Amino acid sequence: MDRIVVEGGPRLSGEVHASGSKNSTLALMAAALLVDGETRYRNVPRLRDVDAMLEILCAVGADAEWVEGEPHTVRIDGSRVSNPEAPYDLVRKMRASFMVMGPLLTRFGRARVSEPGGCAIGVRPVDQHLKGFEALGGKIRLDHGYVEATTPGLEGARLAFDVTTVNGTQNVMMAATLANGETVLENAAREPEVVELAQVLNMMGADVRGAGGDRITVRGVERLRGIQHTVAGDRIEAGTLLTAGLVTGGDVKVTGIDPAIMESTLEKLREAGAEVELGRDEVRARAPDGLRGIQVVTAPFPGYPTDMQAQIMATLCVANGSSVVTERVFENRFMHVPELQRMGADITLSGRSAHLRGRNRLMGAPVMATDLRASAGLLVAALAAEGETTVNRVYHIDRGYERIEEKLRGLGALVRREG
Ligand code: EPU
């Protein structure tokens, strides 16, 4: 099994390009199922999760593949979708595949998708997705680990989510595009990935308004058409690369990213002492006077992203002074903590908060990646650690970071992958 070996120490500097957003891409790929025709997305990151979504789309009968000769383009033709069923073996690999449910249900009046189950970062139910489909008139039945939904035709409705859910908002928003009449989603997620999906749905001919705010209105239309779209840069990858620079005392510029969608991340970096320079589609961070401890609380957008929690924690391990990092989105997203402790980090966990005493010298150690962002946090820590760190179970990283070791090497890191 692949592992990444990092020799900590070198200051990272230079320019690196952010890939397209993984989480935008996954929702956009599901949206292609709404269309009786071909959709093409460019700037799609080459990731295991994208491959997993392609597999699901093919399983339901779509014609979905990477375009030959264009390494970051996928084409999805939804005209021959025949089997609105997403099997357990595929869905369990990636929870985001549950997002095919809304498009399949609204277009075909029936969908059967495996319940995704829990995952490493928490229980992660899909009750809010189902609440949405039911509000639109879907009949939901749980059957041997599958969610089966049927409808003679979805009807627009008003609905308030009990918790803010990104994929839930996206799933129900997609279902509402082909429903009869108007749907109003209250307490909708405001993440940039929701906004991008709404934009793409509108390009397809949908009528979605208010995305980016907490009330989204969707007026159903008869049909949607295929489009071409270039996926926005990945704000979490960009943030990860900036922390990778800062933790080493370096100076990194990330291009291909709109800084406006990563404001809360940049604000915390500034608070920790970083100088952050914004350009059009690029951002640069360095901390010539070192980093200081801060408090970070994760929250739905526009709050600090949970997907950047492990990386900031790793960075704060080498800051001057104490920090408190509180996780409010997922109940179990601290699996990187015991691994960071093995690298010498001084962290005490208390409920949903991690208390860090900074000014640590981290030591290289063999560590275990447990989920995607935890792995990213360990990589960041490894870059600052004395000596060699081996990050095992790298497949987690490959789910969400394209060629991460190459990108880090380009900035001067001593990183290699071993098979
Ligand atoms: N929740 C419910 N019921 C639901 C749905 C969610 O209780 O029906 C709870 C979850 O258990 C969690 C909270 O609501 O405590 C927020 O979860 P959300 O639904 O917003 O997460 P998600 O949509 O499943 C997406 C990203 C995650 C990211 C979260 C939060 C994708 C494919 N995934 O997940 O990304 O952490 O939003 O921002 O868009 C990652 O990239 O590493 C990743 C995990």
C-alpha cells in the first residue's frame, strides 16, 4: 500500500496551482443526471472520489468518462440512464454518491440508493435529504439498507432544514429543479459549492435563486439541457497548501483560486500572524515574524471550514502560545490528534475542543492517515517535523488531493511516494 515519506524542515516557497474543487465537482457530476443529453466539465481534479462518482454514474446507465486527450475534462451523457439504482458497493466507498438520489427521483420518479452509513468522521445521517424529498412528495421506504423513493411527480414545497447540510441542500435543490411549482429551502447551506451548483443548474435551464444565502427558491421547469462548465478552484486544497507553507516558515502563492471563497480561512491565518496578499485568482501567505496561537471554531460557511480543521491544528502546533481548536460540524473529527501527539504535539482533548500548547518541536514518526483531511493535517505537520515522517494509508489523501507530493516537491519539500 502506498505511503508518503516526508523529510521535514525545508522552507516551502514558490507558486503552486490549485486543482478544481473536489466537492463542487461531485455535486456537479450528480447534476448531469438531470439532463437528457451531454454535459462536460473542465478543470475536474484527477481524484479517486471523482473516479468513484464516474463509476456510480455508469452504474445507473449514464455514459460517463474522462475525455481522452483532455486530462481534466469529464463528459457525462444522461440520455440513456435506465437503472435508477446505486448499489451498496459503490455508495459505501463515497458518501457523496448519495447525491444521485435527488436527480434520479425527480427525473424518473423512482430512485433506489444504498444508505451510505457512518464514516470515520461521524455518524453522518441523511435524514435531512430524505426530509426534503418527502416534503416534495417523494414516498420514502427503507429497504434492506437501501433508500427507495418513488413519486408520480415531485411537487414544489416549503421546507426548513433542521441542520445546515451541504450535500442535503444540493440534493434537494437538484430534485426541485424538475418538480412542479415552487420550492423554498430555508436554512440552506451557503457554501460556495452550493452556489456553483446553482449557477450550473441555471445554465442548464433551471430557475434557482438565492444560493449563497440561507433561503433558496427553485421554480421547477420541464427539462434541463446539457452544458459545458469549468469547475472553480478548490478552496480546501488551496488552504492546505498555504498552511503547508506557513508551518515551514515559508512563502507560498496559490494560483487558480478565488480568495473571496476562502475568507474565513485567510482571516484565521492573518490572526495567527500571517501576511496574506490577495490577487485575482491567487493568494499568497507568509509569516516572517512567526505564528502565534489562536482560537478556531469550525462552522458552516461563512464560518471556518471543518475541512481545514486538521491542517490549521497541525500548523498551530508550531505556533508561539496556546490555541484552542473546536470542531462543531462533525462529532468525531479529531483522529489526527493521537497521530500528532505521536509526533510530539502537546494537545489535550476535551469534548469538542483540542487545547494545544504551541512552540512545539514536532518529530518525524510513522503515522496513519484515517480520513482525507486528517491525512492532510499529518502531511502539514510532517513538513515541519524534525526527521522523517511516513504517512501510511495514503489512499485517503488521493481521494481529495491531486498529485499532492508533486505539488509539495515543486515548492521545495522533500516528499516522496513509496509503493
Ligand atoms: N447531517 C445530518 N443529517 C443530514 C445531513 C447532515 O444530521 O441529513 C449532519 C452531519 O452529520 C454533520 C452536519 O450535518 O454533522 C454537516 O454535514 P453536511 O451534510 O453539511 O456534510 P456533507 O454535505 O455530507 C460536505 C462535504 C464534506 C464537508 C461537509 C461540511 C462533499 C462531498 N462533502 O459533506 O467534505 O466536510 O460538507 O462542510 O461536499 C471532505 O471534503 O473531506 C469532506 C468531508
